[in-house]
Amino acid sequence: MPTLRLINPNSPLSTITLPDVIAKITWGRRALFMPVNLAICAAVAPAGWRVEIIDECLLDGPHQARADVDVVGIGAMTTQAKRAYQIADDYRRLGVKVILGGIHPSALPEEAAQHADAVCIGDAEGTLPHALNDLAAGRVLQASYHWQSYPEAPIATPRKDLLDPKDYLVYNPIQTTRGCPHNCSFCTTPAIFGRRYRQRSIPAIVEEIRTAQARGSHFFIFSDDNFAGNQRWALELCQELIPLRIKWASQCDILISNNPILLAAMRRSGCQGLILGLESPDPKTLTEARKRYVKAETYLERIRRIQAHQISLWGSFVFGFDNDTWQSCRQTVRFARKAGLVMSCYPILTPYPGTALFSEYQKQGRLLTRDWEKYNGATVVFQPKQMTRRQLAQAQLAAFCDFYHPRSAFARLKLLPFKKHSWLANIAIFGGLWYYYRCYKHGRPLPTFSG
């Protein structure tokens, strides 16, 4: 029986704040998210293949290549690409076939092909089985397998049995949809998949949840780019979720604020919180980001409509657009506090390969590096327009410290109704920031916008 080894390369995201800091803010877990991409790859391997998963993020040291399998499949986001290529090269030197896939190889297949026997571009469901069937039949691997060259395959149910739930803070991500109907300039989703939006079989979603419930799980993350990209379908799913009596959170666009019927159904089905990709409360910045489907001036009212259904909101804002200044970054944090967001994140704008932003900055000569490890949302990899690189990096740190400060948390979360999980998350994040500056920055004060 041929063996497929699937590998999740170590992610620099786990070393930005240092492993022991992550352990403190995740109650001892070894990693944040299970590699659902590889669990899906395992699920779509044709019958007759033995499959194993190695998550390098869990190991104490680098994974060592071994010529004890027939083929290795490696999935990589951009920040993992450098390590993915190193692992791939090690296996190929041993004579083991290597297949690369994921967002980065899909965006730059010619680059990835220098380190692989084959590159899977796009969905694993529509590419990996064809590559493995070629190998099993003794045919020469194609240089690439493109998901649009084959009939559309349904979103698969991942093989979670190959991973240990005790290792991950989030072990039960459920994919209900894939893709996004919008076309933001910085987003990899439309860059790789276009604006094609796909829904998974509702019975398959329900069955995956029931299986997890039988093992003791009752809270789920729907790991979608845009849960409600098709609001009619999302309503149908929520109606099927109500009898399951679960709790869940996901990510979607703010246009759900237009649909009180859907919001009510989401709450009844167990929705506890949503991540909203807001990017900025500044209209000029939204225009620059090609986020044309909503006006920033309506954000506050839309947020209030969603919160009226007792759904907690997490905001995602991006720092570094050409319209951004030190002052506008500070205003963004003030907006997040005023909006009563229970959590918020502030990634630095990153021009990922394949996006319109990457092409634009490349033409303008503003890309500072192609060291993919630095494309992590916490490193400035381009020349900002109205801030220095140091100012932009400091703005991100100041935003996190300002937003998660206990004074801010108390004003946003209040005591009643008591939001236990939001309080725990806010305390853990601020504690991690305090620990980092106390122990690794030699007691330096936490950065602020006034400092």
C-alpha cells in the first residue's frame, strides 16, 4: 500500500510572539489552529493510500526528511513557503516524490515547481486525487494540476482523526463555504479563486458536527472567508443547525446587517461571535482597498444592528494603506472601542503574491523583500507612503496594547451581561503583551499612540 505523508511546515507566525508567550495565552496548547487543509487532503486521498500528517508547528525541532514514504504533500501559506521549499528539497534529494499545494504555490506555481515534482493549484479536492492516481498507475506526474481543469469537486469532510485535539486551541474548524464574492485588492481569496463562491453540502456539515459532538465538542469555528456570502443559503444552514444546540463563530462581511431574519436565525442556531473584515473606518482607505460594497460611514449603525441580536463582534483592521497615517491608525482603535467590539486585530498590510496589491507595488518598486517568511502581517515588507516603516510597525503594537488594555476592556465589555469568554481572551492577550515586554524587552513600557 503506497504511503502519503502530509506536512504542515513550521509557521513564523508562531515565533513572532515566541512559543512560550503563545502557550501562556492559549492555556498550554502547542498550536493555535489545526491544519484543516491537510486534513482535507487526507480525506480526498484515493482508496488504497495510507496517509499520515506531520505538523511541524508541534515539534520541538525541524522535521527530518525520511525516505520511508512514497510521496510527500506539503501545503504552504506565503509565510511558510521558505520552510516548505526546504522540506521539499530534502525529500527530493532522497528520491521521494513531492507535491506542493496551498495559497502560495497556487499564486506562484512556477516558483514552487522548482522544488516539487508537481504543484496542485487551487482546491485539493479537485487536484490531489488526480496526482495520486497518476502515481499509483505508474504515470509520470504532470508539472501542475489546476483545479479549474477538472470537474468541480465538493468540499470534503476533513480527516480529523489523524490529529490530536489536545495540541490545538482550535481543533474543530468546520468549512461551510469557500471563496468570497467580493474583490478587495489585498485579499488572496479572489486572487487565487476569483469571485467564485461555493457552498458545501448541508447534510455533510451537519454530519461532521454530529460526529464531533459525539466526541464531546460543542463549540465550533466555521473557518470560512465569508460565511454569509450567499445569505439565502446561510439561512437554510442556520435552520438546520438550530436542533443541534451548538455554539459557533465565523467570519463574514458586514452586509449581513441588512438581513434581520438571517441574523435572528444565526443567533438561534448558536452564533456567539463574528469576525468582520472592516479594514478601516476611513472612506478613502476603503476606496483604496477596492472595498466598494459598503460605505465606512454606515459601519457604526451596521455594527449596532448585528449586536442587537446578541452576537459579539471581532473587528479586523489593516494598517498601512497609502491613506493611513499615525493619526488615522489611532482613530481606528478609537473607533473599535466606540463600536464595542469584543476583540480586534490590526495586521500590517501585506502585498501577498497573486493579489492586485502585489502587482501594483511591484510595478512601483515598493516591495522591500521577497523573503516570504516576512509576509506574516507583523512585518513591513513594502515602503509605506505616509509613515516610516518603524512608525507603521509601532502603530500596530500600540493598537494592540491600547485596545486590550484593561481600561479599554472594561469600557467595551462591561460587567453585565458578563461575557466570560471575551473577558478571558482579552485578559490573556493583554497578559501576553505585558509578559513579552517585561521578559523579552527588558521591562520596557508597552507602546502607546501618545508615547
